[in-house]
Amino acid sequence: MSQLAVEIQERKSNETGKKVRKHGEIPGIVYGEFLKENIPVKVEPRNFYKLLKKSSKGEIIQLKFKHKMAPCVIKQIQKNNITGEVIHVDFQYVKKNEVIKLSIPITYLGCDNLELKRLILTTSFNDIEVEGVVENIPEGIEINVGTLNYDDKILAKDIKLPEGVKLITDPETILAVIGA
């Protein structure tokens, strides 16, 4: 996992999420098992969007906070339904060898081969939830669908995970189906 970073600032007690957004920043929270309490934060949008472009869901990032670096994962991003603008972000602080639950993205490869066979891929899910030691959790999963045939299904249990990483998503969940 790469070491991307973004600078955050702690919110003052009178800075609500609405107030932070009004001043052009994104409100957020940092939480984790090893923190005494949750920390309300704010982040400059331009820097956060740059980070999102460079990182993948579930990737460990470094938060620059009070002249220190803290390893975190982006646990949740809330967006405005109309504009798509990020309105809140949750960061989970993680320690080395900590076991966490995380959603990781699925990338479907080989769709060109399906098109040649006049088939299409219909996806139901673009991520799965896993649990494991933070260093062992992959940044994403790639599934090659190019060799599949009509009516083949990809189930969550079909995904090969690294040792020490456990599938939390129901194993019988249908992630994708090959159709005509």
C-alpha cells in the first residue's frame, strides 16, 4: 500500500459541519480503537480531491495532523446527491497489525473479450467487505471476466483473498452476471 498524505486541521468546538462547509472546507471525523476520543476535523477540498484521484478505496493514507503523521483509511465519504460534492468524510486511524473491516473495490477485467462474444457484464456490486490485518488487505480486487460465458455468475465466495483476509460480504452474494 502506498503512503499518500493529506493535511487536516482540528475543528473548534463551535465549528459545526454546516459552518465548515460554508467556509469552503470539508468537515470530517477521525476515529479509531486506539484514540481516546473521536476528533472532529476539517480538510481543504482541493487537497482532498487530489488525494482521492491518487488513492484507491481502502488504501492507507497519512493524515498530517498537528505536525505529526497518522496512518488512516478513508472509511466513508458522504456526498451531496445532486452535485456529487463531498460533504463529510470519516477517517479511521489504524495501527500496524491492527485487524479492521474495510470495503475494497472490485475491478472487472476482460470486458473487451465479452463484447467480441456479444455478451455483456452486469454488475450488482463494485466492492466487497473484508476483515484482516490492515497491511494484508489489498487495495482492490481484479476479476478477469473475459473467459466467462452466457449466464455465468460471479459470487463473492469466488474471490481469492490474501492469507489472513476474511470475506465479510455474504459468500453467496452475486457480484456480477454475464448476459447477452
